[in-house]
Amino acid sequence: MIKYILGLLLLCTQVQAQYYHRIPNCFDDSKPIRYSVPYNSQYNYNYHIINGNIVNQNNGDILVDWNLLAGSGQLIVTITNSLDCGTSINLLMEALPCDQTTIYVPNTFTPNQDGINDVFTPKGTNIKYYEMTIYNRWGQELYFTRNINGGWNGRYYGRLSPNGIYTYKIIYHDYKNNIKTVVGKVSLIR
């Protein structure tokens, strides 16, 4: 998901950001994928797709149907202001075979409610089962989920957790149903 736009549109400097997205190419059941670009009506948005089609777009939400047979694709979003100064975001998409499981766990998040990196959310592909638990430094469980699309917002019983380092434990089943465990640390910074 594209989440981050650099706020340098008022400067006449060409800034680029690049992101990678991997999509499992399994069982011929690919569906269009929604990407969100923070939208501001003061700017002009231009979308360019390679090996895919825009199915729908509405105020920064883009629904892309990727041609997974191509193996890879690209979404380029160019945003300009009235002075024709702007920035672009480049999303590289890669179709993964069904016999590969990946998991990515960020090491930092900033739940300061600015809309950027507010939730600690690991991402993965070809995962059959998933659960994540977050612990504080005393080993107290603060958060638990079985939803890989959900994530921890830095709160415990509705109260903000302090800045610090927290431990996560993720248990998942890969594409062959092998049980894997990932344990690590994440920094909460406001």
C-alpha cells in the first residue's frame, strides 16, 4: 500500500519515492488490489500503469488489476502543484510463485496520529495461518491478533503506550503448512 507522500510539493525539486509490493500468483484467483495515496484537491494526480489496468480511482484510492502473467508490473503516481512542481511515487509489483512464503516485519513505528506509519503491521505472502502478540519489557501481553492485515496502534486498553522497545512474537504457517515463529523487537516512537 502506498502511504507516504513527501510534503515537498511547494519546492520545485523533483523527489521520488520507490516501494515494492509482492503478490502471490496462486490458483488463478487474482483480484484487483487497492492502493491509497493521500489525496489533496490542490494537486494534480497522474497515474501510469505497466502490466496492469486501473479498474477504478477515486480521490487517491486506486484499484489496480495486475497482469500477473507478466510476472512484474509498475504503478507510477506523479503529483504536481499549480507551479508544475512535483514528486512521483514508483511502486514495483512482483508476482510470487505459490511455493514461496515471505514475511516482512518493520522495526519502528510512530503512532502519533499523523496518518503515516501509525500502526505496527507486518506483511506477508502465501501465509496460511498468522498470529501476533506484542509484549512490554516485563513480558506483559499488550496486544494479540490473528489478522495479518490488522496491527498494533500502540495502545493498551485504550491508553497510549510510552515510547520504548516492545517485543513481538509472530507464529505463522507457510505455504506447505510448516509452522514458523519470528521473535523480535519494535521501537515505538512518538
